[in-house]
Amino acid sequence: MTRPERRTMVRWGMVGAAGVVAALLALHWSVVALALSASMGGIVAVAGMRPEAIVEALGLTVLAILINGMVWSRLLKRVGYPLGEMVGLRTFLSSDLAGFVANVPGSAIGCAVSLRRHGVCPGRAALLSLIANVLGLCSILVWIPVGLLLLSRDGMAQALPFLGHHTMLAAVGLLIGTAIGSVVALQALATAGSLGNRLARRLLRRAPTISPGTTPIRLHHLLGLIPLAAISWLAGAVALYPVLSALAPDTAINLGDLVGSAALAALLGSLAFFVPSGVGVRDGALVALLMHSTGLPLATCTEAAIVIRAIDPVTKAAMLFLLATGLPDRLRGLLLRLRLPSLGKAPMRPLPVPVPVWVPARDRD
């Protein structure tokens, strides 16, 4: 395929991606309107909070985003693209923000657009996006046992009435089934590249690769990324603590109740794959669980859920804008020039290292 043909294909692909996004927006216009109204409500609720609580929530959200960038950079390195931490962070932000609009297809499109400049083909980028989504689900499953302890309390079964009369058994079965399905999905995605190459070799009588110069993905490599992803999710979930403490300063908030409620709500929101980013499903479950676990009124729990929902995309959009402007690279270069004034004027020569010389005893006199 010649270069003009590739450009034409890329242009048509971008037009098609824009059409898909527009169609999904039209399909989920009510969900998008709900998200916008939630963001406006979150801004109003943030205006009445203490500045310290907002700073703490933003700091934990930024920490979670940075750890997710590390997960993406390590995932890219495992596949054979050692592109660095900044590229992993930029890819995560692009994929996640696009997922707010069109869920899994949006994440794949955002990942493909971000990695295209680094030589990663759209097929490989979509595969990486699917792996990252499954890893995100696995990071939630790590903290589901805390939610199960929360459900074992008296009266907590009323928070999730749609699970039936045996809420605890249903939650345990949901955890086991989701965990098994996630491992199977990771194994299938890990072998998708080699399987696609073998099918193409047999059907097309040639051996095209999904992306040149890549290394095969192993299941144990993907499982090794789950602890780091779980820490990232925990940092984002703990951001709810300063927000809820600021909205209800006279109430003692248990951190375990927040983590368990957020884990159960995030799992239910992730399983609602037909809703972009679980809008409505996750928030409603979080409000119900917070009401029954903390005893706070409906208005307070709703405000806390809206604030957290609004802070996350706003922070990610701001960080992506900063990365697009190149401001972090400029600041890093400025700091290097301030610390090393001679950098750029002349090549730095290594200092001479003394070498020990052995002298015979008879020659010492």
C-alpha cells in the first residue's frame, strides 16, 4: 500500500470515527445531558466546600491518574513500545476521556489517535484499550471483599434490593463470575495478536502482523499490572473521603465504608457496559450504599457523588491540555538548565577515576 493510499485510509477512518462518536452521542443524548447536569451540580456543591477538602480531593485524583499513566506505560513496554511515562499518561487520558462519551469504542478511538504518532497501528491500539479496560475491572475486584464485609451488616441488603433476598450470596457469585470472566478475557486478549496472525497467514496466504516490531503479550505480565491498577483505583476512591467529610463535618466517616461502597458501585457501573462510564448506575448505587452505611441524608450523599463525578473528568481534561501544550517538558528543561548551567554549552566530560596500581614489595624502596 502506497503512502497516499494510507493517508486516504486514515482520513476515511477519522471520518468514520467521527460518525461513530456522533451516532453514539445521538443515541445516548439523555446520558450526556445527565452527565452535564451532574457536572454543573458538582460545581455548585464544590463552591460551598472548604478549599482544603477540594485540594485533597484533587491531589488524590491526580495521584490516581499518574499511577494509571504508569500502568499504561508498562503495558506499552510489555508489548514492545518503550515510549516513556508521559506517553502512557497521555494515552490514558485520551482513552479515558473518549470513554466518557462512547464507552469502550470511544476508549479504543482515543487510544488509537494518541498512539498513532508513535507508530502503533489502530488494531494494536484497540487491543491495548480493551486490555486496559479489563485491567480496570480487575482493579475494582481487588477491593470488592471490603464491599462484601459492608453488605454483611444488618440492614445493608436494603441498599441493593435488585440483587434479591439473598444479597450476600448474589454479590459473592457476582464477584466470582466477574473474576473468572476477567481472567479469561485477559488470556483471550493476550493471544489475540498471535491468533490474528495465524488466521491471516492461513486465509490470506501471507503473514501480516498487527504491528511491526512488537513482542507477544503474556498473561502473567498482565496480571502483574493489577496491583498497581488497584492502588490507582484506591487513590481515586479515597478522594471521596475529604469531600464527604467537608459536606458532613459533624459526622464521623469510616474510610472502610467509603471504599466498600465505592467498590460495589464501581463494579455495578462497569457491568452496565451499555452506559458510557456507568453514568447513573454507579452514582445511584453509590448514593444508596453511602446512605445506608454512613446514615447521612440523601442530599449529602448525592452532592458527594456528583462532586466526585465532576472532579474526575475536569482534572483529566486539564492534565491532557497541559500535556498537549508541552508545558511539563518546558518546565523540566528549565529546571535542568537551572541546575546544570553548562548543559547545552559544552559536552560534559566524565571526571577522572583513580585506578589502583599494584606495586611489588621489592620495588617500594
